[in-house]
Amino acid sequence: MNVPNALTMMRIVLIPVLVVVFYLPFQHHLLVAAGIFTVAAITDWFDGYLARRLGQMTSFGAFLDPVADKLMVSVALVLLVERHDTMIFTLAACVIIGREIVISALREWMAELGQRTSVAVSYIGKIKTTFQMLAIIGLLAVDPATDEGWLLALSYLMLYSAAVLTLWSMIIYLRAARDVIRGQ
């Protein structure tokens, strides 16, 4: 166990904490939930940086890091779908979660074929992740039933933009894997 892997494990431990805080009826619980997600998002970036910088990249970390990310984002989106119960919001959340499942499966399959580098993280994927994380933080922080201010509007815009970028990045991944898929 090294520091980057410990940060990844911490993200996984924060998932049930996020759920409990989201539902607890105390003042500012949504801000605390947004804070928990923010810590998780920062450790997502920081653990990768530390792993590369300190030369502590491990196969366990390479496996667990994307799992922790997808779990945290998926759980947060499921929580938010309940609160922001519109068709377009639910559709955006489904697109984001569905893409994560498809790309995870694609990466796993490509790795089995020795072609994992064919589906490496793209620049569009990084932008999508940034929009998605910022949107989720903003959406966790406000209650749409009582606050319809600029933060909520901006967070919706960022989430819907992330959903579009999600589809775009999925197309990029599938195109990158096209020749291997055709060969199978």
C-alpha cells in the first residue's frame, strides 16, 4: 500500500459517507456532501499525479483508480437523479453512467487482447471529466426545490455539456478500437 493507492481507497470509503450526509437532515448537509465529493475529486487528480511523480504506479492502483472514480460519480449521479427529477437530467445521468460501463468493458476487452493503449484516455475525456466533476459539485451543493440561482443553472449547463462530451469521447474510443473490433 502506497500513498496514491491509499488516496484511491479513501475515495471508495467516502462513497457511503457521501450517501449518508446527502440524506441526513441537518443544516448545510448538501454543502457538506458537495465538500465530500470535492475531496474525492481532488484526490482523483492527486493520486495519479503522486503515482507518476513518486514512481509508485502499481497494477492494483491502475485497476482500482478508475473503479473508484466511476463508483463515486455513479453514486453521486444516482443521488442527484432523485433530487433533480426531470427527464433531461435523468437522461444525462444515464448517458454518463452508461458510457462509463461501455468504456470500462471496452478497455477490459482490449487489455485482454493486448491492445489497451488503443483506448487510452483522450483529451476530450479529460475535459468531460472536469465538466462532470464541477457539475456534480454544484448540483450536490444546492437544493433545486429552494434554490434556482446561477450555481444551479451553471451546474445544469455543465452536466448537459458533460453528457454531450461523454457521447463524443465514447465515439472516439470506439473508433480507436474499430479495427480490433472488426477483427474479432
